[in-house]
Amino acid sequence: MTRALAEGYPDAHCELDFTNPLELSVATILSAQCTDVRVNLTTPALFARYRTAADYASADRTELEEFIRPTGFYRNKTTSLIGLGAALVEKHGGEVPGKLDELVKLPGIGRKTANVILGNAFGVPGITVDTHFGRLVRRWGWTEEEDPVKVEHAIGALVPRKDWTMLSHWVIFHGRRVCHARKPACGACLLYRDCPSFGAGPTEPEQAAKLVKGAEGPHLIALAERTREGYRPGKPTE
């Protein structure tokens, strides 16, 4: 299944726009209860105004709230961003630390956010258990755990550590494009041969194909068709 996901999403990546660890930390905080698309529309102006941890620490609350208002829950997020900036200045010389135990002590940074930062800004393997990741690995029967930390450890035991960050991207991409929560595109899924939940959504290929989202749609649908014909990712074709 991981080979199939890798073939289906060769360009999978963090869909939050950033250029450094601080920007990614801020964007990830803003992404709570908000789409990555909306965050990416909001952050260019924000990042132009607030360039350093000190800028966030000394921010005018009302001004910062207005910058991030479109992402929702902007008052709580403003508190987190100001607190994050202050903590980074006070304890880390204004720099985002590259260790899990230090990241999770920062305001607004939980374990999920920390793994996003580690995997994408520092190259340290981490599994990001967001809503998509959790529901897909349970749907696939990889684990029955509900607690995100337990899910992280359970999946980490199944997959080589070097693949943890990319696995997170592959699964999240698949959840957003094919394996939807309410109506998965089962008949157009490249995993259908191995998925114990096949049939949770439409199984007729043409009907299912209409549910596939994203620019990768034609590629994913073509792979699913090849899979129906007996193709297996990572194995030579006859």
C-alpha cells in the first residue's frame, strides 16, 4: 500500500507555504480548524509584516488579529503566536528548536504540529496524525487506536522511520483527493485491491472517478485502472 501511495503521489508535500521554520510554525498554528488554502492566502501579508520571533512577541494584538482573522479562532491563535514569539526569544535565541521535546513546550505547538515542523523544516522524520491520517489508517485496518499519539506509535512500528514524513504526506494527499470521509472514491482508488473498506463509497469506476479531486486526478484514475488489470506498484509488469 505504501508503494502504491508513493507512485500515486510522487510530488506529495506539505501544502502549507513557508520558507523557514518560523513561518511553518506560524502557518501550522493557523491551520487549526482551517484549510491550507485559506492559510496560504493569509500568510503572505502576515509573513511580510512579522519576520522574526521578536516581531510576534511585540505584536499589537489588535493588528495581528486582523491579519489572521480569515483563518478563524483568531483571538486564540493570536494568543498562541504572541506567546510563541516570546518563548522563542526568551528560551531559544529567537530560533525555532529542532527537537520534539522542546517544540511541544512552546505555546500553540502540540505533538502533531511539532512533527510537521520537524519533518518539513528540519528533515527529521515524523508522523503527522491529522484528521485525514487517523481516519485512513483506521479505515485500512492498520490500527484501531483513536488517540493520535497511540496512532503515531502504532504506524511508526509498521513503516521504516526514514519514510515517516513522506508517509504522512501520501496519506493526507490520498484523504483529500480520493478517500473522502463520507463518500470515498472506491472504484477509482489505486488501493482497492488491499483495502478492507472497499465498498464504503461507489465502486463503479466512472461514478467513482467523478469524486476524485485535485490536479493528480487523471494520474490517480489511470493507476486505479491499471490496478484493476492486475498491475502492482513496485513489481515488474508482465
